[in-house]
Amino acid sequence: MVYSARMIDRNADLALVRTALRRSRVVALLGPRQSGKTTLARQFVPAESLNYFDLEDLARLSEPDTALRPLKRVIVIDEIQRRPELFPLLRVLADRKPLPARFLILGSASPDLLRQSSETLAGRLETIPLEGFRLADVGAKAQTRHWVRGGFPLSYTARTEAGSTVWRRQFLQTFLERDVPQLGITIPAVALRRFWNMVAHYHGQTWNAAELARGLAVNESTVRRHLDLMTGVFMVRQLPPWFENLGKRQVKAPKVYVRDTGLLHTLLGITNQRDLEHHPKVGASWEGYAVEEVLKALRPDEAYYWGTHNGAEIDLLLFKNGRRIGIECKRADAPVLTPSMRIALADLKLDELRVVYPGEKHYALGKKVEVVPLAQLVNAK
């Protein structure tokens, strides 16, 4: 398989890590395997440095205290989820005064899944998500390619659509057969793949545990555990519902998305842009893509969706700096103001509502409501 030699600058991520290392003793760069964590970390500490620990080679950490204590400046430990017993030692080393070294740890599981890390390093650990290339990294002209292939670097940079598809198929197989078992999870790969396929068909819908349980011939608690696992390894997003005392019946189940649209399309059997444009899930795919890019770009304090049983809804309700921002994702040439948007504006007391779409024109729809191209929103300073 051949990949493009073109390098993609990840200046926004570099800046986030650099700032975090200045203020925190331990920084965790977390995201799925093959999302570029190692490449990014090596811009702070070269691979050949004594300060770089790749856990594919465990020999250097057979005596971790002896190996880590004398080192100064930034120390990188890759694939930290394979050595959770290091966390108590990291707490001791991070509490030294004066502090001779800071730690940049790379992991493929969330702190919730690595519960020991969040408990042991409480008050010392700052986490930064890294989930592949953003639209802001690749540029507005590459929006369709980015949507179809997703953000995993080797999927995005493959020279052909076929090469990108093959890479994603191999990733799915390796992830289920090797990466998940390395976390100590014993769910059979075949069962987890069936669950993942079903989630792909529910992409952008509210979670219905009973329906998925029937489809998989298991109980509801089993599918709930599967969902939490796939959320913890950054493959699925659960977007929680927001509800207020409005005198209306509001939806109280989360929405679920496959986080990377390239993987979503592979799970759905979509191999190219033409297939995607004619697929019944094309609208849901765009919605999920826009949701992920908006969250990466705006980095809100809190994020929800909102819906009522009468059909009013908003794709994202963001809280940022004390403001309420509504985001509606529309795959349309010229979005218009809908009754649902008016209800959301009034009921949720939004400070602004942005309608995000794949076009190029920025225009107002009404008071507090603007149509904004996705590429323009994610590049806004």
C-alpha cells in the first residue's frame, strides 16, 4: 500500500501539548491507535532519546524507578495503558520539589477506562484528546476527502480510495483482535464487530438498548457495557441529552455516533464518495462529521444535544464561557430557518444559533441565527 509523502502540520495540537507541559506535571495525550500520538510526541522528545520509552520494548522499564528517576525535562512513555502499574510511581515522581521532569504519557484508552490513572494522578494529570487530522489541519479544499476517508493519518493520506479502504479494514480487524484484548477485555472480536456494525446503522440516532439487545440476542446490560467500552477507546461518541423544566416531554437517552467517518463508511460498506452520496445514511454521516469537527474546533466546556417527543431538536447545545450556543448540522445547499430552530432558540434561551453546512456562503437567517460553512467555523480564530 502506498501513502502520500505530504506532511500535515498539526500546529494546533503541538501548541496544546506545549502549553499543557508548562502548567501540568503529567500530560496525557489520549486517542485511538494510529491517530498520530507517537509522531506528535517525537516532536518534543526524539525516539532515540533516553527520555523516550516505547512500551513495545519493555526491557528498559523492568526497573521503572531506576530508569525514570534520574531523567530531567520531558519524559515520554508510549502506550501507557499496557503498564498501568506505572501510575503510582508517576505520582511520586511528579510530586518531587523542585520538579526535575514532566511526563508526557500516550494512551489509547480514556481515563475512565484506565480508572487507576485518574485516581492515582488526581490533581496532577491534564488530558488532551488526539483523534486524527482535523478539517482545520487539512484545509477547506480537502473537506470531502476528509469526510469520506476520516481523520486517521494513513487512511487520509493513502494515494487511492482503494488503498484508504484497505487500510481501514485492516485497522478494524487489528483493533478488535489485538488492541482490545491488550486492555484486558475478553469480549470475543466477532461479537464486538457485530455490535460495532449495529452502532454504525444507528449512527446519529438516540440510543435504544432494548432494540440492539434484541438484534444481538443478548441482554441490555451487555450492550450497555459494549457501548461504554467503545466509548472508552474513542471509537464511539455518546452525546448526552440536555433537559430542562419546560413542561415538555424531552428525550433523555444519549445519541450515538461512530467518531471517525472513515471507519463509519467502512462499517457501512461505503468505499468512495459516489457510494456515500447515494447511501441512505449520507445525512447522518454528515451530521456526525460536523459534530466532531465543531467539538474539536470550539472545545466547549460542556456539550449536549436536545430534543422533545414532539420533534423539536438541536444537534448540539454547547456551553462555553457562560454562553449557550446552538449548533444545527444541515447537509443542504441553502439551509433555511425551521420551526424546530425557532423552538430551540426560545425554549433553551440560546445566545446564538449557528447552522453548519458544507457550502461556502456565510449569511444570516434571523436574529441570533447564522448559516456558517463548516470549514469557516473550524478555522475561525
